[in-house]
Amino acid sequence: MTTELTWLKKRVASELNRDKRVSLVEWGHPELSIKKQAELLSLNRSSLYYQPVPPSPEEIAIKQKAAAPLPREAPAAFITAVAAKVRL
């Protein structure tokens, strides 16, 4: 039985992407715990509970400022602009 389970776990992990394997988890299953389902599907249990947090407006502003083009007309202006970005 162990050989079959090992084979099945490898097969599922290699043929199904992570999102599909997550969708196979049955949260209210009467006999299989989440721990066992995660093990059988080769999933990390913590990833099942993770809820991504959207970026804050401040984080978005910082990323936009960092992604803004730098002036390249004069080396001194370029260095000043880079130094200002590093300080944010």
C-alpha cells in the first residue's frame, strides 16, 4: 500500500499544478484531515491557509517612485537622483 501511495503522490504532484491540487482539498471531509490531504497532494499545509494581503497605498507609491525613469543627461544629476531614490 505504501508503494502505491508514494507512486500516487508523485504522479499527482507532477501532473497537476499547485492551484489544481489546492482545489482538490475537501475542508469538511469526515474521514481525511486537512493534514492528511495536504500530505497526499504534496502540499504545504500553511499554504492552504495563506490569504494574500493587497499592497497598501504607501507601498504602491514607493514602488512607483522606485520604478520612475532616472535622468541620464548628466552624470551628476543621475547620481543625485539615484541617491534620492535610495533614501526614499
